[in-house]
Amino acid sequence: MLPLPSDTIPRLILAVACGASRTVPITWMVPIFGGSHVPAEVRIALGILLAFLGLPHLTAGVDGAGLVAAGPLVLVLVLARELAIGVTVGLVASFVFRAAEMAGRLGDVMRGANMAEVLVPTSDERTSPTGNLYLFVTTVIFLELGGLGRMMAALMRSYEAIPLGLAGSAAGLRGATAVVIAASAKLIEAAVGLAAPVIVALLLADVALGAIARAAPQIPVYFVGMPLKALLGVGVVLVGLGALEGALTGGIGGWLDLIERVWSAWKA
């Protein structure tokens, strides 16, 4: 067996470290990879595995940037840049799912703040039933539309399009930050839009209950209205699941375009 060159192991370690700095934030932040329901070790391992898939481009990037012979400060800056790329992409990609989850939480809050969260015995965490439902539906639609494949293809291309190094870091960070801000605004807009049917129905229910309370003060409207609003909210959610699927299907394309814009910003 021929001996390996002396710099082979450092090159591989640097390549995997740089790749994982870009991929681990994505697998950590995007719910389609399991989110908080998957142990942290599994999400980190998945990110490292994705980095291995891009190893040819990463090793070429390490050689092109001369990272094996670079000083510690340069290595830290390069790793920080790769981490920033992963975090910005992970944020925008996670907003696709967080918008739907936020819409479900808004619906639960409108049904009654004391019913908005349910304690999960296995994790001692509180969760929103409607938020979880919307998140699940969004995940299924994202997979059906090939969103995961497009995201992974863009990630693999990014190692060649955005090589390792410090070139264009300031401009890329400014551009990516602008896209994240735009995606944050879209997150709020999408969440309110998806929750609009439930919000409108429950606001009308409040108006009706207020009219009843004014006409018949002896009726305990508050205690009667709470379960009625909860049932009404669930009914509107179930009836509107078809429309929800259509809205999510039409909106995911725009989110995928935003993810592509983040990659493009870092290419500048």
C-alpha cells in the first residue's frame, strides 16, 4: 500500500470541518430534518454526513484557499464565514415551516389562551396542537413538491459556487442579511394569511357573544363562549384544511426562491 501524503489527513479534517460548518446549521434549524423531536447528536451527525457528500468540492476549496498552511486566525474566520452561510440559509428555510406553525398557534390563542398549549408528557414541553398539525401538513407538502431535493441540490452546488475562503464575505453577509429580513416579513405575512379564516371566524363569534351578553345579561357568556369558541376554531381548521393545502402549495415556490436568493447573495 502506498503511503498517504503527509498533508492528506489535515486536508480531509479541514474539508469536513468547513463543510459541516455550512451543513450542520441547516440540519439543526430546518424542521424537515426532525427538529427538536430528533436528538441533537443525530442532527449533527446528519450535517456531517451531508458535508462528506460534498467532499470533492471541499478538498478542492481547501487547496485553492491554501487553508492547510493558513494560520489559526484565518481558519477561524473561514469557519465563521461557513457558519454564517449555513445559519442564514437555515433561517430562511426554517421560515417555510415556522410560518405554518405560527398560524396554528395564532388559531389556538384565538380559541382561548388557556387552551393554546398542551403539556407533552414525554418531553415536559408545551406545544400547540393546531401548530403541530399545520407544521406536519407543511412538511408533507414540502416533500411532495420536491423541496428537499431542490434544497440538497442547491447545497451541493454551493460548495463549487461559493468556494472556501474569505473573498466577498462582507458583501455576501450584507446581501444574505437583506434576504433574511425579507423572509422574516414574509413569515409574518404568511402566518397571518394562513390563520385568517380562524381569526375572522372567532372574531365574528366574539361579536355574536357580545351581542348576546348585551341582550341577555343573565347568561354567563364568558363560560359558555369558551368551549364554543374552541369547537368553532377546530371546526374551521378541519373544514379549511383543503384550502390550507392549496395556499401552502402555492406559497412554497416563493420560499424556495428566497432560499436560492440566499445562496446567490453569498456568491456575490
